[in-house]
Amino acid sequence: MIDFDHAAESPEANENRKRYGTAGCAAPEQYTSDQMLDQRTDIYAIGAVLRFMTEGTLDEGVESLTCSTGAFQRIIRTCMDPDREKRYGTAREAGSALEQLCVRELPVKKESKAVPSLNVVLTGSRPGAGTTHLAFGLCRYLTSQGYKVLYEEHNPSQAVHTLAQLSNLRSDRFGIYYVHRCFMKPWYGPAVRLREPEGFQVVLKDCGTDWQLARAELIKGGTVLLAAAAGNLWEKEHVDRMAETLELGSGEGTVKMLLLYRHMTGRRFKTVGLGDVIRGITRSGFKPEVFAAPEYADPFCLSKETEYF
């Protein structure tokens, strides 16, 4: 939402005989004619919008039902102080206060004994290789086995949002949807910062075809890599380039790597030798275990064969 209002036309804002504003968003000085309007009038409105976004009301005096932090509430109160001299003097000051709040590190409780999640990073040799399909199936299977699993969409495919819209679902306060009995967090983009959920035993990070991002996630704390590749021998070039990008040097951690060839009709789902393709991967230093994945149309409804895989 962008409304420059008085800040854009501050000289003219004080020439009008009548003053206008939305009740609940309008600063006190907009209700009088003896005070000049300036950028601090708009800063009051910024605070009102932030309050509406977190509490769902423009009415003052309503008991807060929000779970936002005290620091965030102080920013809103500073923006909406009846005394203009006590508000932020510029939009830059208000923005800096919000920015500092976003990057603040949460205190770590020493007594906490939370078990770290098993981070599984997924990527694919090309669009259509089946990375997301594989991730959905794995999420559904592990969930059915009693594990608490979170699928995280680290690519702009919007697959999770689409599934949620089809079922008319709403996300929780962590931005997570419960889709087909699976916990799924869509990709919100770099500007959105949400609290990190806790308690998941396995986190599946779907990086799509962004190999650089997958490599960064592995270095940051990935423990398993699942690389999906279309099962056509003429796609060797895509697999080789993916392998070269994902190769980790010494000191960058030990990662369990599995290469899963999809669309392998007629092949058993076991380690397969694919001739020059596998030798090329080995030369690049990327030495995964190689499997052929069986076909399954619905990743949320698995057959016994697919569950065994």
C-alpha cells in the first residue's frame, strides 16, 4: 500500500479550508485547523495501518488480541502518539525501527533440548524433472509413517498456494498450510519474514532447479540431497551441469547424496547403472547413490510399490 498523501503535497495540504481523513487513521491535527500538517501526519496513518494489520481494528481502546512483540507495539505507539513531536520525524526513522525489529536475533534458551531437524534438500536437473512431485510424495509417505514433516517451497512455482486455494485453506501464524494431511510452507519471497516453526523432525526444502540455492542450503545445514533427473540418456548435459554446481569441497560438510531418475518405465527401483551418465557424474566428484523412481500419478495417494520405493 502506497499513499503519499500529505507528504507529497505538504504545501497544498494546509491551504484547504476543509480537512479530510479516514476515522481511525487520521491524526489528531487533521481534526483541527490551527495545526500545520506535515509528514508526521502520514506517519500517524502508517501506525494505524500497522495496528489494523495486526489487530484487525481501527478503533482505539480495543483490547489487543495480537501475538506481536512488545517492540512492535512500541513502534505503533510511537507512530500514533497524539503529540507530533514524539512521533518519528521522518519515514526513514520509522522504516529503520521496523528494519531493526526484523533482523533482531531471538534469544536462545540454554535449557532447550530441541532436536535439530533432518534437512533434506531437493533439486532437479531441469523443469519437469519431477522434483516437486517427488517431494510431495516423500512428505506424504513420511507423514503416514508417524514423522512430523514440513515441506518448504524454496522456488516460485506457487504449487502450495495453488493447492491451498483449491481446498479453500488458510495458513497458520507461521505461514504453513495443512494440505492433504501434510504441513506445507509456500514460497513467500525474500521480503516476507515469518517466525521459524519448531518441532518438525524432517524438513524438505524444494529448491526447484536453482542448483546454487540447493548448494547454499547444503552448506548451511543440509544433511541429505535428493537430486531428481529425467530418465533420458540425451539429458546427460543437464545432469552433468547440476552435478558440477552441487559439488562440495573439503570442509563444507558431509552430505548423503541420492540421484533419483524419474520416468524410468520398465526399470526396477534399485541402484541402476546408466553408463556414461553415471561415469560423468563420478568424474565431477558428485558420487551419489543412484535409483530409478517408479511412476505415480498422485503423490498424495501412494501405491504399495511406491511406498516401498
